[in-house]
Amino acid sequence: MNVRVIISVVVAGLVVLFVVQNVGAVEIRFLFWSFSASGSLLFLIIFFIGAVLGWSWHKISTLAWKKTGNRTE
């Protein structure tokens, strides 16, 4: 198996374990807003936002590297 697949499965398993153990309600207060939500739901939302931002950063940096022509010929 590919190392990336193994690492992805382990990280996904840890995320699921963390989410299952933290199902209690959490109150979030920011400036004038205040709301209560499940801790696991908030964690999943933050995790997926981070994954999308990381993937986007990788794609943008790869495109910038290709555009500058840093290739060995």
C-alpha cells in the first residue's frame, strides 16, 4: 500500500475517534455573536475547511512553480 493512503486512513480514523468522544454541546462566542453547537460538528467543519485550504495552497504553489519554469533540462 502507498504510504499516503496509510497516513490518510490513520488520520481519518483519529478524526472519527475524536469526534465520537466529543459529542457534547459547546458555546461559541465571537464579538457580538453567540451560538451553541455540537463539539464534534464544529470539529468536523474546521477539519474540512483546513483540508480544503491545504489542498488549495498546494495547487496554487504547484501552478506558480510550473509557471516560473523552474525545470531542469
